[in-house]
Amino acid sequence: MGSMRDKVAIIGMGCTKYDDHYDKTGEDLLVDACHEAFADAGIGPNDIQAGWLGGGITGQTLAHALKLNFVPVTRIENWCATGSDTFRNAAAFVAGGLYDMVLVAGFTAASDAGEKGHALDTGGSWGWLVGEETTFSMNAPGTFSTFVTRYMHHYGLSYEQVKTGLGSIAIKNYHNAMLNPKAWLHKEIDMKTYMNAPLISWPLGLHDCCCSPHGAAAAVITTPEIAKKFRDDYILLKGNGMSVGTKRGRVWNGYDWVHFDENIHAAKLAYETAGIKNPLKELDVITMHDAFTVVELAFYEDMGLAPRGHGGEYAAAGVFSLEGELPVNTNGGLKAFGHGGGSSGIHKTYEVYKQLQGKCDARQVKDATLGMTHDQGGYPGTYTVVLNVFGTRD
């Protein structure tokens, strides 16, 4: 199997603030994000040879918004892994030599605040889910609260112990968002506030659940050879891993509800292609899919960043804080920056891109040279996970 390592470079990125955006359509948001990316790269829309879009129902949305000159535009859909998979698909065409300059974009938007609901991610009403699939797929907080209760039982932890770990994750991500002007939620909370918050699905409370604002993000990617002509601080794709569940966990009584197999398989591929042996020591920054705090907790352990059953202890000890050994979700995460639907993996890439360029101001990770993004979508027993590893040029 081949590798895209050092064959794809990001030369420009853009990202809107994630907010209600009552006054903007999805196309408006795409225009804002893409033109920021064009300006960052030093190119124009006419330089784009092809586009990939996450979000919406057709690639025409991107073509309409930017008035692209009849170039191919492909729309990708892969649930909450859409953004990173959109980047992956576009990168493959560049790495394979089919295009020299392409646009990757994603967005989430609705015409009215009441149409979608923004307080927290409560899952969707997907009409094609039938029979047993509706049991654990129609309500996301209910789904992921099951992982928390099983985690407590599996590792013999008390309610207070597991909630302290989850609370440390939430507090961290709120704090990081305070330092990010493009994040939606700007507020600090302490452990008392976290513990006393209204319950959404026991034991998950209000501060365990992500927010779902509107926004868009975009990237201009090319080959490293061309990138050198545009800027010195371009960022390289160093590795990639993707895993798609087979639904075995829906029928297998050995499914333990404390880890995600898809994380493990994707990590193996990503680490191998990027040449990573010790991720906790080698990676400098990560943005990951914290739709719920327990997803981030399991991520630590699935990625080999913390021992099984001790992810919460690591979080409480500050290992993944801005000042810690490996900062995670420096942008505020989905918890406070916002779940961007088809754009989430791209706005996570925006954060890593800026971190590796040293342009994140108060939330900047010192001397960051290697970062990773993580997207995850699905429901218990079958998920899609995409990991992209990025690094500075040699």
C-alpha cells in the first residue's frame, strides 16, 4: 500500500468564526473561508483545478459560491468524519499527480437558528435508520453516556472519579476556546460548575456535550515542489490512517463499550505512514473529535497517549493542557469551538496548520513541528475514523 507522506502541502487556509450566523447562508460562509484561504496562499479562484466539499448535498454548492470556472467539484459525505475524509480524498489526487492545485472546503449552516438547535449535539433524525439500528443511533448523548457507565464499571471507578476526569477535559477545552477568537463559546468554568451542571443523559451533563454552531473552513493544497514557490512555511501531510467499522460490534457480545476499534486501526496506519513510534513524545499538538468528553477520554487511550483506564487521571494531571506534555484541542475542541459537521475535520486542520506555523498567539504551543487531526463518526458498533498527521518542512 502506498503513502502520501511528503507528497502534499498546504499553502493556504481559511476559517470563519463559528457562530449563529443568522445573516449568512452556507454559500456566504464558504466565500468567507475560501477567500481567506486564497489570500493566505497568494492565489485566486481561477488557479483552482478541482474542489472537494464536505457538507451540503452537492458539490455545486462550492462551485456556485465561488463561481469556479467549470472545474470538477466532488462532495464527500462520511458522517462526522466527513471533513478529514474530504481532505484525504483531495490529497490523494494531488499525491497521485492528477492535479497541481486544489481546494478543500467544508461548511455547516442552516437558514434559521430554530431549524437546527444550537445548545448541544443531541443527535439527528435519520429516516434511513431502521430496526435495531435505531436503538443506539438516534440520540447521541444517550449513546455516549452508555460508554461512560460501562467505563466506570469496567475499570472499577466511582462516579466522582470518572466525572473528575471528564470535567478536566471540559474545563481544558473551554479555557482553550477563550484564547481563540474564532471559537463560539467564550467562557471559563471550574470543577464545581461542571459537577453541578444539568444532566443531559446520566452521567453526561451539559458541559460534556459539544455545541453545534455554523461556520466554514477551507484549505488550498498542492505539491511540495509548487508550494516552495509560494511560501517558506507550508505544511506537509506526513501520514494518514482511516478505518471504517464493519458493524461487528452491533452483534458481537465481546464489544466492551470502553474503546473504539476504528481508532486503533486508524492510528496504526497513521503512525506507520508518519514514522511515529511514541505518539505522546513525538506529537506536539492534536485536534480531535470531542463531540462528548468521553470520546476524548477514550481517544487518549486508543491512541496510546494514556494507559487503559487512566485517561481521566492524565487529563486531571494536565498532560493534555496547553502547558502539558501533549496539548489536545488547543482551539477549544468541538466542546467550545464548535462541531462543524462536514467542516469539523477542516477547521481542526486549520488549527494544526496555524500551530505548526507558530501563529496561534496566546494558545500557541511552543516549538510545534508535528500535529494530528482526528475525525470520528458513526454509532456504537460501527464508526468511521480518519487521522491526518501534519508536519513542518525539513
